[in-house]
Amino acid sequence: MSRLGILGVALIAVTVIGAFFWTSVAVQATDAEKKEFQYISSAKCKMCHKGEKKGEIFEKWEAGPHAKAFASLPEASQKDEKCLGCHTTGFGKGGYVAGAENAADFAHVGCEACHGPGSEYKSATVMKDHALSVAAGMIEVGEAQCKICHTEALPEACWGEAKAAPKFDFAVASKKVDHKIAKAE
């Protein structure tokens, strides 16, 4: 066989192998994109995010308004789907289900309400790598995430004593719930 023939066969072989590899990588990416992350509860987050060395993240959440969001609703509103999306974790998405055995695990605005379902980013190995944790479903929280619930289009029942929906100031509000892990020394 001539050199040109050998080169042609080699080129075809590389093309076939490359096409196979590219297809398998594309299928893996599509499968990852379709993956539905599961809610695991704030109690699972607490195992790694509690205590002084971790910036008392869980304790700050537990003492704050998000931990009491469901309890703050009048009893009738605790069954109102318009309220449950913002006063529970994962309502309608595999988290809070009224009457479920684990309902209490999600009857608040827990870690996963803001950071996303934790089934795939919960391990310390994943959490140590920011890009990996985001790829595993962790949401980088910012103003847009907060405004899913803290919006001027709040139902009147949420206004309390106000005559209009309260204005949401992200800069002020985020300081009230700030809970970053302390940098290692």
C-alpha cells in the first residue's frame, strides 16, 4: 500500500474514533444537564456548616428569619400554594410536601431554598472545589436569587402593616443573612 493510502486509512480511523469519542462526551454532557438534583434538608448541611470554625453558618441561619419563615405564616396560609413557594424549601420541586413524613425538614427557607438541592454537592470533596460544586447544582446566591421571593409583587397578605409591598434592598438584606465560611489561617 502506498504512503498516500496508509495516510488515508489513518485519517479515516482517526475520524471514526474522534466521532465516537465526541458523541460519547456529548451524551455524558446531556445526561448531566438532565440530572435532577434532590433536596436533602438543612439538617444534612448542618453536619459540615456548624460551629465556630465554620463561621457558625448553621447557627446564624437558625437564629434568622428564614428558619422561621413557615412558622411565621398564619395557619390558613400554611396550606396556600401561593405562600409555600417562598416559605418552604423545594415546594413543588421534591422538597416540602404538606403531610409528608419529612415535611418538617423543609418547613422553612432552608439552605437549599437559596443554594439549590444538595444531593450532588453535599460531600466535602465537591464543596472544596467551587466550580465542581456549582456543576453539581449549588447556586451562587445573589440579588436575583433573593428577588425570586423578595419582590415588589408580593401578595397583599405578605405586606403586614404596610400599605404597599415592602421595598427590597439587597445590600441591606444580605448583611442580615450573611454566613460565609471563615478563611483558613
